Amino acid sequence: AIYNLGLCYSKGIGTDIDKKKAFELYQKAADLGNATGMNNLGYCYAYGIGTNIDKKKAFELCQKAADLGNVDAIYGLGICYNKGIGTDIDMKKAFELYQKAADLGHESAQYNLAMMYEYGKGIVKNIDKAIYWYEKSAEQGDQDAQYKLKKLKKNNLCKIN
């Protein structure tokens, strides 16, 4: 309930947007062991929402929430390793985390995994696997994935002929 109230303040649902109040409520939820609260609190620290930016704290909270099995946090931890947020860049770890979240059905993780396969970042380039993961993400309505899929399939057809 505390997390949900934080979300209301964050998004302005039934109240005015109050990022500081949202941050405080996410903090309370995280202190009570709520993984989603931890993940959102980490996001607040990463981007300075309702608080000062603290990338290391963002990484730690994301790690904690991911350890509790929160799929958004697993994906978020992948972003941390991909972009070096609160930790060193490690494309292999980013790939592993995106893979784990993608296997759990996370749309954005599926998209990021597809991009890694398409461009050979952190993994050997594999267009077939890129297409597979773009399809998974596109099926969930990701418009960027739908565009990439169309483009890749068109390019692959051109190579065959």
C-alpha cells in the first residue's frame, strides 16, 4: 500500500505530482522489504527524482531488488552494467541480466537483448536471435521493436535474393 501511494504521488494519480513525497514513500516501502519499492527508489537515486543523484545507491538498491526476484530490477541492473550506473560497464553481465529478464517476459529486456544480438555487443552477433527477441518484444506492443523487426526482415530478404 505504501508503494502504491508513492506511485500515485510519482504519476499524479488522484493527487498533484510530488516527487519528494513519492521518494519518501518508496523509501518506506523499501525499508519494509518491498522489492518494487526498492527498485523505484533506485530509479529515483539514478535520475535525481525527489532526491540528489546517487548512482552507487541506485545500483545497490537495484541489486537488492533483483536478488528478491523483481523482474524490473533485473532489467534495471542490466542497464546499470550496460551504461556504468553505479558500477563499471560490463556488457557480459548486462547481457546475462537482460537474458534473465527477457526469459521472464520483460518487454524492454527483450528489446535490449535483441539489440545486443543485432550489433554484437556483449555477445556474438546473431541476426536470427535478434529477430527472435524483437518479435517477442513486438508481440507485447513495443513499437521500436516492431520497426526494427520490419527493417531486419526486409534486409534479410534482400540478402537472400
